[in-house]
Amino acid sequence: MTEQNSTEQGTISIHTDNIFPIIKKWLYSEKEIFLRELVSNAVDAMHKM
């Protein structure tokens, strides 16, 4: 017996107006995660400078 994989191709449209509130709530709901992301973003910005 042989298994066949089939894939469907299409387009997915994600608008920031729809996805950002979900990401914001998930990412910043815990203070530790918020602080870690804040520090990480600051370090990345400093490295780019």
C-alpha cells in the first residue's frame, strides 16, 4: 500500500488590523514575557545601530 501526499495551493490574506490584537494580547498578557520581548527588541535595535 502506498501513501500519497496531496497539497492544495491557495492564498492566505492576513491583515495587521485583524491579527495584531491577537498577537498583542497573547504576547503581552504576562509581565515576564513583555519584559523579555522589550529587552530583546532593545538589544536588537542597539546591534543594528
